[in-house]
Amino acid sequence: MLKAEKVLNAALVAGETSGDLLAGLLLDGMRTRWPELHSVGIGGPQMAKRGFQAWWPHDKLSVHGFGWEVLRRYREIVGIRTQLKNRLLAYKPDVFIGVDAPDFNLDLEAALKAQGIKTVHFVCPSVWAWRPERLEKIKRSVDHVLCIFPFEPELLAQHGIAATYVGHPLANVIPMQPDRAQARAKLGLRPDDPVVAILPGSRESEVRHLVDVLFQAAALIGQARPAIQFIVPAIPALRPRIEAAAAASGVGAALRVVQGQSHTVLGACDVTLIASGTATLEAALFKRPMVIAYRMSAMSWQIMRRKKLQPWVGLPNILCRDFVVPELLQDAATPQALAKEVLAWLDASAQDPAKIQRLEQRFTALHAELQRDTPTLAAHAIATVLQA
């Protein structure tokens, strides 16, 4: 194993909650390899637990969509990137690691690489799903990409981009056989009644576009199944908006909002009604049936639809290369349609258990494929970049 003889000064940028989690796990591997690691940049609480010094909090970079949703934050975000670039060029870290957030990180990485700073990008941008024009930008911007899906390094190699498959960190965090009864007990849920988890997203704009329709679907599900329990995890910043939508939905006491605990919520549920994103992969790793929903502004939808390269949007379907779970996007994501698909999963649990078992088997195989020693593999790849 390559060993470092000196303090490693690393700079990282993670732009939202999921990036903060990924970066925290990456820092675990780096600190094991470089005990005197000094890390700075933009990050959140998971990174701070590993001794990371945040010059800006990660939620400053949380933005979603196109058009006005980005433009209203454009000046602030560009200003932060300019200040960070100048500070890093003066600081001259041994390595810069951009964790996801490609719209922010790739330009920053290009500027730092041009000045001789080693650059690594953790999580390959979804060039295999949409925006393939990013491949040339990635090649200009980074020395190495750490990939979380097994098919990505070969794709990048075809375009002259060095990459390493390090597995998906979540595959090691989530148990292969989740304990549903324990999760329900922890949340104070009735052990035998059906539970639907509703995950409306971790960004303000996601919640704004989607939460009302999800709770309207919950009201319809509750009418069909009076004994059902709904549980909704919410980050603190979004909890007031989510609770207001819950109160307006008419679902009543059957729906409860809890702070955080998304993994416990997924472990407890029978089915999840969930916004497209990383959370859908988490639901797959918990082996849970799901209905994927997504809505955005009309302008964002038109742009994204034109750039889409695959028939699937949800990560479980992309990775399984099949519509193993339903996706209802934009105008198709109506309360009636969402409720119908959730009820179909609940009916299958009672009437067609083999359907649920087949899904669980596919998700178990996916879990095994993604399970690697990510912190160690990532740290080894970073060490190789530093010695190049």
C-alpha cells in the first residue's frame, strides 16, 4: 500500500445533504491513510464530524432545476466559487476533491488543475443519462474520477478519462437485511398495520413542486386503507413547509412528520412514495417497493426531457436496466395515479407475495454489486493521483 510521509492538505466541496454524507465517508478513508489530514472547503455536518473545516456551509450550494430556479441564486453561487478559487490558489492544497455538485465543481476543478493542483471528482456526473457534452469538460477538469457505479470507468476510459470504481458508500451503510420491526418500534409505529413512507426530496425546490401532490395522494390512499400509517422524514430547514402541507392535505393523524431519520423510515415502511434522486437508491438498498415521482418547473422539464438519453429516471431502474418500479414524472404525477401505484404494491404484499420477493431479489443482487470498501479504495486512488 502506498503510504504518505507528510500531512495531507485536502480541499473538498460537497454541495448538499447527500454529498455531505458521501464526503464524510471519503474522509474516513483519507484519515485512515493520512492520520494528519487537514481538510477545508465547503461541507456539512457529516464532514465536520471528521474534523473538516467549512469555509462555507454546504447548503449555500443547494439549488435545483434550470431557468429562474438557478438564476435567482446565480450571483451568490458564482461569487462563492470565485472567492473559494482565489482562496484555494493561495492555499495550494495537495489535492482538491469535488464531491458531486458538477455544475459548481467542474469549473472550479478546471481552474485549479490549470494551476497545477491535483483534482479528483467523487461521483461521476450522469453523462450516461443526460448531458453527454460534459465528457470533454470532465477531461479538462479532473485528473481522476471516483465512480460509484460499476459501468462508469469503462465509459470514461473511452474518452481518455482516468477513473476507479469504488462502490457505492450507501451499500455499506444500509444492512443487507433491514429489520422492519425494529425500525417501526423506534418510530413508535404500530407493528402490524401497513406503513407508507413519503420522501418529498431534500431540496427546497423539490419539496415546493412535489410535496402537495404526494400528500394529496396520501389522502386518497388513506381513504382506501383506513388503517394505513404515513411517515415523512424531513430535514430541519424544510420541516415547516412539509408540516404545513401535511396539515392542508386532510390526512390527519395518520400522517406524521419526523426530523431526519430517513433510513429508519425506509426500514420501517412497506412501500415508499419517493422523489427521484439518491433516496430512491437508498430505498432499493432497503429492498422496499417504491413509486418514484418528480415534478419541476415547466422550463426545467422541457430542457431536461430534450437532453434525456435513457428511458429511465429513477436510479433503481437505471441500474437494473428495466422498469422494476413505476416512475410518474411531471404531468403524469397526479395524486390519483400515485395513489393507484402505491395501492398496487400494497395489494401485491397480500395477494401476490412472489412479486415482492422478485423485487427484493433484484435489489439484493444490486446491493451486493455496489458493496465495496469505498473509503479504502477511494483513498488508494487519491494516493495514486498524488504520486503521478
